[in-house]
Amino acid sequence: MTIDLVALRRELHQIPEVGLQLPATQARVLEALSGLPLEITLGTKVSSIVGVLRGGRPTEGKRPVVLLREDMDALPVQELTGLDFASSNGNMHACGHDLHMSMLVGAAHDLCARRDELAGDVIFMFQPGEEGVDGARYMLEEGVFEAAGSRPDWVYAIHVWSTLEPCGTFSTKPGTVMASSDVAKVRVVGRGGHGSTPQRAADPIPALAEITTALQTMVTRRFDVQDPVVVTVGLLQAGTIANVIPEEGRLEATLRTFSHAARDKLIQAIAQVAAGIASAHGVRAEFDLLEQYPVTVNDEAEADVVAGLVEELFGEGRHVRWGHPLAGAEDFSRLLELAPGCFIGLSACPPDLDPETAPMNHSAYARFDDSVLADGARLLSGLALLKLG
């Protein structure tokens, strides 16, 4: 490795930026890539970086393409880790994206040094806006899948965890590995009035309360427990004072599903429940959906490829196969809908912490161990060499 990945990761950790515009982060990553034989393209709507490496071995017909993706954005979390390189700007790389960027930079350096072994091309995708603002969609719209001249044949990404398994353990799961994520918004419109004469008004609050509880019952009665869904109402608002019946109220709920069929069914069911209960109360329900990320589905064969390569590179005991998906969501799902690949987990839980109790990703106390950087970079470059070597 020709670059100090630990130093890079710690620099990036101190300058976390949120969302789709990450100018300081983009500049530091570009500096880390400078001098490499990459065709660099920067995003126009977002602070993305796309680097294309042309392999040196000749091919006949379509040149195969491997895409390696890592995310760049942080969270609006005030860091409380006490690390000597902690962020002090009010944001935090609480999900480990500083490690992700560093591993992908490391893979780029390694593959550029070995470009003559590659019978095909590699796309390095540095993506902003994974944390809920769909940066992958923006990059797809701006042409990341066409960056090498032909679409990727395989896509891979690594995500670190600050908990779950012992440090350095890679994890995969064939099929669904993470849930979809959407937000359901229900606005209940009634007719306001005096709290002493509810019969002269059309009170939206009882309908809103009943919708909230009915959604939980609906989940248990209309969905198979073997294909679960999660509905969590996290926002419930109505009224301003005790003796006034308000004109309207609203709720917002996060929706998590593990199959495309369950996702479609859940969205339709929530709209039906809200409309029916509102009608029974003499008020009106307006339903809106904020679509976020689809289900993240690993290609079964590629999950096996990753597991085999981990064992080959690092020996037995460094890989676990999950039996169940996580209920978190990822916009890498959009890439997996377009090409076979694998979303790979990597525990960066510090060795002095218990993976069962260590603070989870997104916590202000989440810590990630630097020791995984070299192996993460090696696996990413190894996947490209395996497919294109």
C-alpha cells in the first residue's frame, strides 16, 4: 500500500460533512487519489467522485467492468467518543464512512499498481448522501454506470460496524441483507371547534390516534411473520391547547420491509387503513409516501464468491454468514437492482469492547478500529482482480 490509510481515515474523521455537498471531504479524497492513472469525473449536482481505471490486459469484445462503491457523508451528531482525532464541527462519522473512503482509496492505489493484471476496467464510486438523501440515485442519474463506457458486470461495497462481531470479521448474506426504507405521511383533516361541544366539530385527533394503533394491529394480521414488516410511528402532532379541537393532525411513520412484495402491500394497506378509519370518524385522511431505499438484495453466487475470497485472503474464521437481514436500509440497493454483487459487512469493533454491548453505528459514542482498513482495501482490490485477472 503506497498511502497511509490510518492517517487518511483520521483526517477525514475530523472534517465530517452531511448530505450531498461535501466540498472539504471531496477535496481530501481527490488529494489522496492524485497521481494515479484514473479518469476522474466529479458530480455536478452532488460532491461525488468517479474514478475509472483502464486495465492493461487486452480483451476481446465487451470489456468487463467491476464497480467498487463507498459512501462519504457523515451524520449531524455531536461526537462524544473522546478520541484525540474526534470531530469538533458538530457532525460525526458515526457510521464509519471515513473508513469506507479510506479503504476505497487503498484499493485504488493497489489496483493502479497492478493495472497490467486487469483484463477489464474498474469504477471507483465515492458517493455522498447515503444517510437518507439517496446519493446513489443522483450518481446513477449523472451516469456512474456508464463511466467506463459499458455498464458494470459486478458491484461491491463494504460497510463497517462498530459492534455485532469481533473486530476484523467479514459478514455476508445471500439474498435480502437489509430492509427497504420509506416514510408514510398521513394528514387527517377535520373541522375545528370548541372543546366543550365536540358534536359541532369533526375532531381529527381520535381518528389519528386510532390510525396509529390500528397500523400495529394491521401488521400482525395482514403480513406473514416469515416476511416481516416494521411500522414505527415516530411523529404524531395535533392541536395547540386543551380546549380547542384542531382542524387537522398528522403522523409520520418509518416503514421497513424485506421483500418488494411486502413493501408494495404495506404501502397500499396503510393508505386503506387511514382512509377507512378517517371516514368512520367523519374526517378525511390524505396519504403521502416519501420513498427512500429499496430492499438490499445480494446476489447469491456473489455472496459465495466474497466468502470464498475472504477465506483465501485471510484464512478461516474471518467470515460469518448472517442468518437474518438487518432492518437498516442502504441506497447501494439501487446498484444491486442493476447488476449482481454483494454488500459486505466488516466489524471494526475496537478489541477492548464487547461486540454485544459496544455502541452501535450512529451513536455519538460509536468507535471504529483502524486495524481493519488494510484488509478492507485488500478485499475490494481482490474482488476486482478475481473478476478481471
